[in-house]
Amino acid sequence: MIQNRTGARPEGARSVLRSGAFWWLGILLLLPSACGRQDVPDAAPAPDAARQVQAELLRGELAGGGQYYYELRLAEKRIHLCHSGISIRHYAFSDPRLGSSRLANLSRQRDEPWLYRVWRGTFLEPANSLQRKQIIPGDERTRPTPGAAGVIPPTMEELIPVPDDFRIQCPEGLAILVHLNGPIPYTFVEESPWAKRWRNFQEAFQWEGPDQIRLRLEMDGATGAAFFRSYAEKPDLLIIL
Amino acid sequence: MSELPDPVTAADLPSAGPSRRKSRKGLLACLLLLWIVLGAAVITGIFLGQTTGWHYDPIPLATSLQYAVPASHPPDAPETRKLLLKQAKALKKTRPRKVFVVVDRVHNQLDLRDGDQVLLKAVISCGAGSVLEDQKSGRKWVFDTPMGRFRVVNKRSNPRWTAPDWEYIETNEPLPRSYSDRVQEGMLGEYALDLNLRGYMIHGTLYSRLLGRSVSHGCIRVGRDDLRVLWKRVPIGTDVFIF
């Protein structure tokens, strides 16, 4: 049977064309809104009852430990130094990021939950070691007297050098890299950018995949230095939203 | 007359051309191969350098719960409520009840706090962190202000100080024979608040010009005016958090 291809279009074809035009119109209308999409503020979801209970239980457990511990609150962008359930000091940070290891552009991530979890026995790398002074018995220079000016003794800020990049390490497989922006008060140590790159390369060059979860935070120089110098001994760290 | 041999011509010599050319070709091939290997190594190095390493992406807070440990306690379960209640009771006991003191050893600052409200901010002097060794006895002292949670167990006005051995070793003086020779007045200022760690206290100082610097042997030295406020507002039993 030969169909007539000339003349008026049949009704079915017309409806198909009409619906196609509608689709195109719809796409054209949506396109500008998709291209010019405004950045929706990345708000943290309000924690549900289960999460609140979970956080309370973890906090309570740490508070009863009788030791200093840290609470990293992602949404608040602060790390709190706590003891017995009260916040003693807090340190603001910015730009929290999650790391993934790349080997020849293949992204690899350790698939393990790290939020709403207590990370035990954290420590700093490099350590916040104090450059201790030896007192020479009988030497007035090492011992101030009320009358004589003597040598002005150094402060802890002068005795504890702060690196511009340090990390909070946890033996259970977490590392939080802290990068300090701006001037660091008093003594500091600066690592060359090449040394940093080389270390970053070496640490990612593992065939079996990353051995830790990595987060990265930024702090301003003064806050980061205060945090580094005051870091407690092997504190536990709770990460919550 | 003997005949002279015919002069040697280049045509008579064994032909060296093709073998020399061959060795030159071999050398060139080796060089080329070396260059290819080196180039490949450099390109691989650059590629690995650019594509290997840790990189960091922003954490999307809105979807961050995907990284959370699954909640183990259902919020409405009676056991969970019991557990929370038990914990709240325990926390009520451990939390400081009224005012408490916070000592920042690094920045030589003392805060008197009531909850989040700061009642007093004072510049103090904490432990110098220095080390003293007695060559004769082999004893060693590290002058640190200890870190942790402590409590005020005693308050004294016009306190007397019983100088320990290190005081004499530091000044290279002989150790006194009698206890009374060790007692010194005025060294601790007007008041002393003893902590529940033997020998450590919050007290006044003669070295007020050194407030803000780490100079003490582990005690917390406070200026006269601030010490008067502490004396008034800090009762026995007050918690002292040193970090």
C-alpha cells in the first residue's frame, strides 16, 4: 500500500509536532534558570531526634571521662576544648574539606563513617614540643629578682614554635590537616611548598588505597597558633554536625 | 737490486667505512633510545606529579549525614531515655556548680567564669617550663603548671611560703638545717588559694612586672587587684581548669 505523503499532514503527526514544540519550549524556559543557578547556601540539616540523642550520648561519655576532649562542630565551624561537659575555649575554622587520595587521577576514598564518632587518643604532628631552658644553679640571668631587671624570660609563645601546616592524627585512621592563614604570632616554622607537595605525593602513592580519612581545615594564624600550643595530651575528639 | 714494494693505496686497506658507519648508527640508536626513555620518564613523572596526591573537596553540609555513624539508640525507646537520664544525673555531678576558674598556661590568662559569662579576666604568670638538675643528688625538677581539672581546697590570707629544696639549689645556696629557716613571708602576696595538688596554688607575686610571662615554678601568680577579686568570689571547692 502506498501512503500519500503530500498534502495536508495527518492529525497524529500534528499532535506529535505540537507536543515536541511544547517540550522544546519547556527546555528553553528552564535553560536560563539552570545556567544562572544561584548558589543555595549549604545549610546543615537540622539534626533529627536520633542524631541529637547520639550526640548527647557521646558527649556524656566524654564528659564523664575526667579528661580534656575536643568537639569539632562542622556546622558551627568551631573546635571546642571541653572538660566535664563544658566548653573551656573554642577555635574558629573555615572551609572544611574532605580529602581523597588520587593515584594517576584515580580518586580513592576510604569508605568509613567519621561523623558522630569519637576518635580516641589524638595527637599533633609535628608535636607541640616545648624548647625547655636549663636553669644554671646560682646564675641570676636565669632567675629574675624583684630588684634587677635581669633577662626577660621567654613566654610559652616563644618557646613553642608553630608550623604553618600541622595535623591532628588519630591512630584509628583519621587525620585532620590544619592550614594556618596569615601571620603566626611569635615563633613559627615554615615548610617549603616543594616539601609539602612531595609529602602529599608520597602519601597518596599507595597501591592498596588510602589508609586514613582526611579532613582539611583552615584557621587564621593567631587562632591556629593558640590551638596548636594549647593542644591537650592525647585527647579524644568528637566530630558532630 | 731489490725491488721496492708497491706503495700502499687506500684501495688496498681493509675497508673500515661500513663498520664505522654501523657503530655510529648503533650509537645514535642508543642515544635515541636513551632520550626516549628519559623523555618517557619525565613525562610519566610530570603526569604522576600532576595526577597523584591528596586533594580536598568542600564537605557538603546538607548531605554530610552520609558520613555519619548509624545511630544506635532509637530516640523514643525507653532504654535510651533511661540512659540519657542516667547520663544527665552523672553530668550534673561532674559539671562545675557555680563559678569556676579557667587558666590558659600558654597565654598566661586567667578567667573567672560563671557558665559562659566571664566575671574576671586577669593576666597571670604560669610555669616557666624550665628544668633544674641538682648535680650532687641527681634530682631533677621540671617547672610546669600542670594541666587538668583541679579544685581550691584551702584559702589563706598573708600566706607563708615554705621554700622547697629547689629554691636553694636554684640559687646555689646550702639547704637550711631547720624547717623554720625555710619559711618566708610576703613571697606569695596577700592571699593564696591552695589547689588539690600538693604544692600548687594561686597566689600573689612580688614580680608584678613579669605578669604575662611564664616565670613561675608551676604555681599561678596573679596581680594584687585581681587576687583580691578572686579572694572574694572564689569559695573553697571551686573548680580550676588549667589547659
